[in-house]
Amino acid sequence: MTLHSQEEEIIEDLAGGEFERQPVPQSKLKSWKSFLGMYAGEHAAGTEFVIGPLFLTTGVSAFDLIIGLLIGNLLAVLSWRFLTAEIAVKHRLTLYYQLEKICGKKLVIGYNLANGILFCFLAGAMITISATAVGIPFNMEMPKLTDTLPNGPTWIIIVLAVGTVISLIAAKGFNTVSKASNWMSPFIVLAFLACGIVSLNELGVTNFSEFWDIWGDGGEPFPGQIKYTFWHIVLWSWFANAAMHVGMSDLSVFRFAKKASAGWTTAAGIYVGHYMAWIAAALLYAVYLKTPEAQAMLGNGEAPTVAPGPLAYKALGFFGILAVLLAGWTTANPTIYRAGLAFQAVLPKTSTFWVTILAGAVATIAGLFPAFAMKLLDFVALYGFILAPVGAIIVFEHFFGARFGLVANYAEQNNIRFNKAVLFAWAISFGLFYFISVQFDVFLSFVTLPAWLLCGILFLVFSKYVQKKVAV
């Protein structure tokens, strides 16, 4: 056994057996059922209670929402199946270790930190959502759509308590995360369905035409929101999880799959969570908008509060509170787990348990600030845009590297700690399209795919030049 392999084994033992720096062995592979429960739980989750209502605040029309979500979510499932899962079962490595082989240890540290922190912020939004449910019995003041800072000591205490529990579950590893999601997901799906049915009843909907009329031809967005069209919905829903599929983060999950066909299980989460649940949550908000409180806020030029706990409580009572709480858990758990793996790549000799606790602590602090949840549409578009192009590096090397005559895992093969081809490809693609977005006021989800494609192409071109120069 070489010194390098001995070091890898020592690091793996310290990491807690989650195979952070070696391929997942055959004996640890899991059937499609493990992924079905995890994705159903993760995507029929706490964020859905916010995203659905936020769509209403953008003045979207019925056709744009219902058909746009149908198409956008299909594109997301296809991305998971034919890109993420396909590559994951081939190499069975985490995103972070596979990137290290291509980029070099020094360069990947910056990406891992950014990835882990962004995932923590996303998990923080889930903790915020769960806290709105826990706070109801304590008569806690709910955050407003425009709130940024914590609104009182009760809010701080509840967020800290919820974050601690979620972090401890995530720190137990993939098996615990998967089991928790399998157990909770049927209950959560039922809750969303019940919320939709109750809301339709309260809105007096008796046929499809009346259901369609809830959105109608759309309207003006609420104060502080932008107008969403059909293409906003298609591209936003496709890239809502861009970091996970085209960004390759879910290599860390699907590396445990027996076959690439496990990628189809994402449809269970996407079409239940990102379709039925989003629409059901929007119906909850539609009921709230008819209340005197919401009408008064609109009359004053304010956007009515989007607080999942109270919305679900008014529809389902205690069942609604429990649904929001568990929904936040099932999304925050795997998100914190992913963030822990990112930090693990930066601190390889620290146990998985403690790096996940670190990720949970950062997520809990983020959860104290309601802005991450209240501006979730914008934040999700931003974090997908930042992280997705890096996934193109792995995708383009996997599918096109050999055709271009590139050396696979170039940094590892040549003991390079900083692959400039990767940095330049990402920096140029990110910088160019972010400039276009800001300068010409282009919605970020519109430029995520062009940035991803450009990053992959530039990586091939720059790698060809670098490798040829070194060979000479």
C-alpha cells in the first residue's frame, strides 16, 4: 500500500465512513427506493410554502404558471437523469473530490467554501420557514416580506432551537438523512394536498375554469417584485436546483445509486413538490389575500406577509403547523449534509460529524435573517447561476474530454494544485453573463444556461492549450 493510499484511508476513517475521498463500494449502494423518499421529502418541502405564494406576488398568469412549471420541471428531471446520475454511477465520487482531481486542491478550496456557504444560506431559509410554524403557539411576530433582520428575542430563540435539531440529524450521515426523509415525506405530501383542497373550498372553486381564474391573465407584481412571464417560470423552475443537477452537486447523492436510472426518482420530488405543492401553497396565499389584513396592506402599498406557518395553520390547524415544521426539516437536512461535504473537502482531516455541525451552525445563523426566505426566488436564481457553470467542467470533461484528446483528471495526474483552465473558464463565463444581467436588467435564470455552456466550452479550449503547452 502506498503512502498516498494510507493517507486516504486515515482521512476516510476520520471522515466517518461517508466515502468522501474514495468511490462508494458496491456493498454500500442503495436501491432507487432510498432516492425516491429522499427527493420526495426534499422537494415537497418547506421552501414550497414560500415559493408558491411568491409566484402570486409576481403577477404570473395561469397559463404561464401551470404550463411553464410543467416544462421547466421536466427539463430539471432530464438534467438529473442524463447528466448527474449518469456521471455519478460512473465515478462514484463526491462533487468536491471529483473537482479536486480536475481543478487541483488549491483551486477547489475556494469553490468548496462558496458552495458550502451558499448551501448553508439555503438551509437557513428552510430553518426560517420551520420557525414560522414553531412560533405560532408562542404568538410570535411573523417576519414580513420586506424584513431583513430578526424581529425579536422569541424569533431568535426558536430559530436557534430548530437549527440545532436539524443540524444534529444531518450530522448523522446519509443513512439518517435518507431515513428521515422517507418517514416524513408521505405526511408532507398529504399536507400539501390537503392545503390545496381546503383552499379551493374556501375560494369557492367548483370547476377547472374557476381554478384557472385564480391567476387568470396575471396582473401587476406586488411592491418590490418583478413581473414573471412564461419564460421566467420555465427557466426559473429548471434552474431552481441548477447547483444540484447541471452544477453536479448531487453527484454526492447519486454516487450511492446502483444504476443511473435512479435519476428518474427526482420526478417524485419535482412533480409533487415543484408542481402540486407550489400550486397548493399559492392557493393558500390566494385565500389569505382575501382577508381584511391582506387587503389593508395592499391598500397601503405593502406586500402582504408570506409566513408559511400561519398560512398552513389557518388551513389545517395543528396538522398544518406540523407539516411546515417537518417540511423545513426534510429540505434542510440534505442541504446541510451537502454543505458539510463541501467543508469536508476543505478540512479533510476533520470528521464528517463536526463539519456538518459547522454547516448547521452557519445555516442556523443565516436562518435568523428572514431575507433569505422572503427573497427566495432571487436567491435561488443567484446561487444556481454562481454554482452551475462549475458543473459544466465535469460534464464537458466526461462527455467530450476524450474527443478533444484531453487528459482526464488532469490536476491529479500531473500533481497540479491550481488548474488555470478551470478558473479562467468559470471567471469569464460568470463575469460576462453577470455583467449582461446587471447592465441590461436581464433575469439571472435567463443567462444561467448560456453561462454553463460557455464555461464548458472554454474549459475544453483552455485545457487543450494548457495540456499541449505542458506536453511541449
